[in-house]
Amino acid sequence: MTALDIPAATGIEPPGSPAMRRLRHLKAESWIMLAGIVAILVALIAFMALPLYALLKKSVEDDKGAFVGLANFQEYFTSAGLVQSIGNSLTIALLTMVIACVLAFAFAYGLTRTCMPFKRVFRAIATIPILAPSLLPAISLIYLFGNQGLIKGLLFGETIYGPIGIMIGMVFYIFPHVLMIMVTALSTTDARLYEAADALGTKPVRVFFTITLPGAIYGIVSAAVIAFTLTITDFGVPKVIGGQYNVLATDIYKQVVGQQNFSMGAVVGLVLLMPALFSFIIDRHVQKKQVALLSARAVPYHPKPHKTRDMAFLGYCTVMAMFLIGILGTAAFGSFAKFWPYDLSFSLIHYDFDAVDPNGWSSFYNSLRMAALTAVIGVVIIFLGAYFVEKGQSFVRLRGIFHMLAMMPMAVPGLVLGLAYVFFFSVPENPLSIIYATLPILVVCTVVHFYTVSHLTMLTALKQIDKEFESVSASLKVPFYKTMLRVHVPICLPAVSEVMMYLFVNAMTTVSAVVFLYSPDTKLAAITVLNLDDVGDQAEAAAMAMIIVATSFTVRMLHAFLMKSLNARHSAWRTRSA
Amino acid sequence: MARDGNSKSASERAFLEIRDVTKKFGDFTALKDITLDIIDGELICFLGPSGCGKTTLLRAIAGLDFQTSGRIYQNGRDISDVPPADRDFGIVFQSYALFPNLTVAKNIAYGLVNRRMGRKAITERVEELLELVGLQGSGSKYPAALSGGQQQRVALARALATSPGMLLLDEPLSALDAKVREHLRHEMKDLQRRLGITTVMVTHDQEEALSMADRIVVMNHGIIEQVGTPMEIYRNPTSAYVADFIGSMNFLHGRMGTGGRVQVGRLKIALDGAGTEFTKGDDVVVCIRPEDVAVRELEQVRSNKYAMSVREVEFLGSFCRAILDVDGDKNAELIADFSINLMRDFDLKRGAKLKVALPTERLQAFRDDKRGEHI
Ligand SMILES: Nc1ncnc2c1ncn2[C@@H]1O[C@H](COP(=O)(O)OP(=O)(O)O)[C@@H](O)[C@H]1O
Ligand SMILES: [Mg+2]
């Protein structure tokens, strides 16, 4: 082009709004991104927001679908039995929260602030509960302290069927979750604070209360909130061991499955949503503050050996580890014992599930299929969603809305989500009702149920990737999806594996979200545990729970193996002399 | 082609024309009515303190973030609303943004693979580029195995691979050690001159800008303070802000008196031509660079000669920096750079008395609005 061909630079804006002009220039890749964001957004609305709305609507309708205003709520709050459950739930949740936080804090302190041996072993043992459905600790406790319990004398006449059993079972079940946050809170400290205190000759007790505790306070609050929420929304433990002691979670189940009173179920669901929502908001608030606390560059703390302290924590952690192993071991032992407690000889008869339940083994295969689908479909959607939120170039507002929606599942207890699905998908007029009572609805429900944590894991991984990759890619005229596949996906493989394992294990163990949604053909292993326990086949229930544990454990090992080989490969990207 | 920007012939159009570009982030205006021509083949530097809007302007040129209003033309084509993929540039970031999981060769070939080039042609082009940036034989390494300077060169090679019409560099050297940085300055400038590629470089390092740029755009809070060659910018800053930002400068605050003289403490400074725009009583700041304070051959200087004493001497290697004053008058303190030679000849040390002159042709005067100094 010669200079004379060129029209003068007028500097005049062409007609139309800038947004419209830019839309005309939009490349195919931008449309692809827009379509992707909209698709996931619509899916989250259809599979979370709308069902929750259906639940809300149900709570103000009678059984025939007529609007009755707040009549259901009035009925609920005048029913002494139901209101009693609120008190029970709060009592259990608060007590469990305190006990679990104290135990987990001490355990985390041992792991991070002492020089006791076997830290890695203790860490691994502490994750045992994640592998099992929450029904398992309750079953084990019945083996130990139930009517025919081996060591029920230790309760001095108290019964395990009730608050005591629920609390012990819950402590087992939530321990790893609480511990994880405590470890993080205690790991992120500044060694210089301790050196300063040392230099001033501060007494250890004072150091603990003026430095250690305040430094970990946000983590502790966060852990307490998680403990509270997990306890108040869990259904497995109180269902198995609660006896006559009613809590909100079991009330929903009784109203819906027992009495077919859907409107009342919806009301209890909304009541259960309140504490969960409340703790979610507290947690969000606290996490924001914690981020600010961590942003300062700190010198990592390395504990110095101290014989009595280290021995004391070794002792404590050993006791705690024995508790965790003991609960798991009891279920295993019970499942292999021929006839508890009279004939404890080894036998596999309780693993012949088909003898007691026609859908016994098939429910396990259903679980495998469901968990695999959840992991694969889930990780694809979650990766794309997180990628759009973190790396998307335009559509700022849309991405913001999407991120907000992605945070919501965390605040919705599984039982409430499952119930909402019933109300939304069972209506024949809803075109989406074709998935009702199928495996896909279980997959969808599970992906949504565990969306937030996976989304955040993926976001964290993506945030660590240079934010200019998209700009470089655009300047080289390579569409974003090619760079995503060639660069982001390989770099994120550890997080991808992590999320897949998380989804798989949770899909194997979850009961609450799917308990309303399965059909005889799509029954899951964890539901079978519940049913077997319900009809008194305790050994078979324990056996099926052990099968679930074994499967989760295998997947975990697979993940660990994968991480090891990924690490080997990634280190090739990092070493100085390739 | 003309490089000095001031003498553009009528038929010659700028390669890139920026007209009234404004960029807002919410209520905050990051760029305000930026108008600038960038000439074909020149290396132009956006220079200014951190946060003044350099990157924002660069990203608007690239189309990575659209301007709020204003137009941008490349070769006469209005590219204001065109996405980056339809513009014609290569870019290097401060972080280099090399793909860690791809080898050096694959990084460089990244934009080529998408152009339906044959595999052989790509290999050849990559070899050529590796040679161009002096990294022969490193193609199979991963970026992490390279030093910072080498990574920077890979990023440059990747940006140049598709032979773009324009090269954009955002603080390309600031992640490097001082030594490597100095070395790469020359290398990059040399490469740019050989390829004749129009280059926009963002930097907050005035030395870098002075040594590399054909022209410098000094920016401040979203506006352009001055555009010119390094020599123009250094010799004739048009504002106290630019004077202060580039090099060292004495700022003598005073008040305009009669006869074109400014009263600074006990000194009376004649301004000659520089003072015509002021009237008596104006607050004025008189500027002179430390190296322009004259000591030798004072007989040829007619005005602005003062007897001063040396209050402090700082040895800085190849030269000395002296603080001079008149009988301890803090209002008329003067920093002067003297060669070691001169120090010896005049036997200058603390407390010494000497005669200095402030040559009028070296003086600049600005209205004293107490802005922009000592950042
Ligand atoms: N995405 C953004 N949102 C809000 N403010 C921004 C954004 N990007 C830059 N800014 C602000 O615009 C100003 C100019 O930024 P930038 O162009 O990056 O400065 P620099 O000259 O250091 O490159 C800064 O004050 C910065 O805080
Ligand atoms: Mg910048």
C-alpha cells in the first residue's frame, strides 16, 4: 500500500454503539466461548436454581398443588415434635462442632507444630473417613455399643441410640474435613513472630494464646462453620443410630419417604437450608479476610524438637488414629464375622448381597457407573466453567453471574437438593422429566451437589497460570480453545485428577442427595447400605460399606499414582538442565 | 524514512495513528485523550512511572482491552473495534508468558502451526529465529531450563515468528538483572534496526528509554507530557515533570523579578530567552542539570556567575557530585557533577570556595505549580 491510497485518519467515530461495532468483528472463537458460558449457565439454572424454586413453591402449596400461603409453615411451627427437631439438630451440631474442632486442632497442631514422628502416616489415617459413607461409623458404633455391643458397658448404662451415638459418629465423619482446614490455618504462620516472642522470653502458654491462636483464628472459624454445616445436614449417621432422637435431616426423610407429605418435606427442607446458608455466608466472609492475612510474605515456621511435647502429641495422635482405624476396623470385622457376636469366625457370607437384596451387587455396579460418569462429565464441565470465569476475555458480566451461581451449591444441603429435584423433575409437564428416575439424574444431581469445591480447586489451579497466555495466543492468531487444550489442560492435570477423584469418591459415598432420586433399577451401593440396615441386615450393610471403602481407596491410590507420574513429567518442565 | 517525528512530509502517513483515545475503568480515567503518531520502522518508548497508563495504551493498540472512546488506525485502516487476532502485531510481556509445557522450539512455532505451513518450513523458520536471537541448539529445552535473558529472547523469537507488522514490548527487560539488562538493550535495539520493524516498548526505566528509543513518549497520569527524541527530551523538557523524570535536575524555586531575572534565595538568575512568558511576581522554577553547572572558562560567561562554597562531596566512581550553596542558604542549593579531573584541578573538597556559572542556554524555567517533582 502506498501512502497516497490511504484515506486520512479522521478520528471520527463510526455510527452505532461500540459494543455493536465490536460484535460485528467478533471471531468464531468468541461465539464458541459465549455459547460455552451460556450453556453451562443454563445448565446450572435448570439443574439448581429452578429445582430450588420448585421447592420454595412446594412449601406454600398443599398436596394437590393449590396455593395455601404460609399454612404449611404454621402447621410446622405448631407441631411440637417437629420444632423439637430444630433444638435437637442445633444441640448436636454445636456440640459436635466444639468436640471436632478441639480434637482436630490438637491433631493439626501435632502435625504442624511439633517434631513427633510418623506425621505422614497420621495424615493418611486421618483421611480414612472420607472413603466411607457416613452410615459406616454409625453401623460400627452399633457393633461396639449397641444392644449386642461388645463394649457397651463403657457407656455406663447410657444408650448409643441417640445423641451420644450421633455425635461420636459425626465426629468420625467430619474429622478429615475439619482437620484439613486446621492444618492449613496452622501451616500459614510467620516464624518471625515466634522468634520475636522467644527473644523476649515469652512463656509458651502466653505464646500460644497471643500468637498461635490469633494467627489461626480465621481457619478455626472456617473449620467450625464447616463442622456445623456438615453435622446439621448429614442424614446417614442419625438415620442409622438416632433411634427416637429426631433431627431435621431425618424429619425430611420421614415426611417425604415415610408419610409422603411433600409439602411438609419442603418446609423442613427450607428450615434446613437456613443454617447451611448462614454458615456459608460466614465462611465466605471469613475466607476473604484470611486471604488478606496470607498475602504478606512470611517466613515459614519450622518446629524445633521438644521431647515431652513431641511425645505427648505422639500419644494423642496415636489415640485419635486408633479411634479412626477402630471404627473402620469394626465395620470390617463385623462384615467378616459369621454371626455377630456369637460366632466371630471368618466368613464371606455377608458379601453375598444378592441373597438379601435382589439389587445387591447390581447397586454396586450402578454406583461405579454413576461415579465414573460423574467424575468424567463433571470434570469437563467444571474445567470449562472455571476456565471461562478465570480466563475468559469478554462477557465480564455473564462470567460474574456464572461464578456466583457456581458458589451456590455449597450452601445447599444434599437432602434439600435431592428433594428440590423431586419437585422439579417429577412433574410430567416438565420436558426435563424424562431423566427422572434414571441414572443421568443421579449424575447431574451429584455433579451439582459437589460443584463448588471442584470449581474452586480448578480456579486455584488456573489462577496460577500466567494470565497473559490468552493475549499471546490472540496475538499469534491461535484460537483460545487450542491454547486451552495444548497448554492449560496439561498444566492443570494434577487439579483435573484431584477433582475427578473428589467427584468419584463423593459419588460413591453420598446418600443424602440421591436418597429421593433412585429407582429400583438405579439403586446405588450407599442406598443399599441404608436399606440393608433398615431391615436389620447389619452385617450385610457393613459389608457393602466396606466394598465402598475399598473402591474409594482404590481410586485414591490411582490418583496418588497418577500424581506421582505427573510430578515426574512436570519436573522435566522445571529442571534447569534439561 | 524520517525518524525524528517533527519533520514528517505531507505525503508520508504514520504507520499507526492514535486519535483521542480515552480509557476508563469505572470512574477512573486511565488514559485521557491520547493522540499520537507512530512512524514506520521506529522504536518508540512509552516512558512513565508505574500506574501512569503505559500498559493500558499498549493493550489498546493491541486490541487486548478496547479503549472507551477514540480511534486507532494502522496503515490507514481503522482497527479501533477489531479484535487482536485480526490485527497485525507480535507481543512480549514482562513475564514472557512462555508455555512451560512446550519446548523452546514449540513455543516459537506456536503461531506458525496455525498457519498451515508445512512441517519442514516450520522447522526451518524456527531454526532461523533461534539463530536470530542467538539460541542455536536450545530448541529442545524447556523454558525453565533457560536463564531469564534466554527466556526473554525466546519470547521475542515467538513474537517475531509470524513476521508481524509491529512489535509490542511491555517492560521486556525489567525482570532481568542489571548486567543482563544492559547487554540485552543493545542486542534488542540492534535486532530491531536490522529487521526495521515498528516497535512500541513500554518501560519505567528512563535509562532504557534513552538508550534504545528513536522517540520517547513521556506519560503521566494518563496523559502524554512530551514526545521527542531522547536528546530533545533530555535537553529541552517542556515541563518540570519531564525535567525531573529524565535524568537529574536542580529545581530552584523563586519569584520573577525585573529584567528577566528570577530571585532564588540570595541568587539572581538571568533567564535570557527562557523567561519571556512570565511576568513580574510569578512563581517560577528554574532548572539546570548538574552536569551543566560550569566552572571552567568563566571569563567567557557574562551573567549568572556566583561565588559558592562546597558543602558536601559525594564520590560516585567516574565523577563526583557536589552540593554547593551560598553562605548556607538552603533556598539556593545547587547540585553539580564534576569530573575527577576538574576536582583535582580546582582542588575541590568540603568547605572549598569556588566560582560557578549557570549558562543561560542551559537553563529552563517553568511556572511553579509545585507538581510532578521528586517522584
Ligand atoms: N483492569 C483494570 N481495572 C481497573 N483499573 C485498572 C485496570 N488496569 C489498569 N488499571 C489502572 O489503570 C492505571 C494504569 O495502569 P497501567 O496501564 O497498568 O499502568 P503502567 O503505566 O504501570 O503500565 C493504574 O492506576 C491501574 O491501577
Ligand atoms: Mg505496566
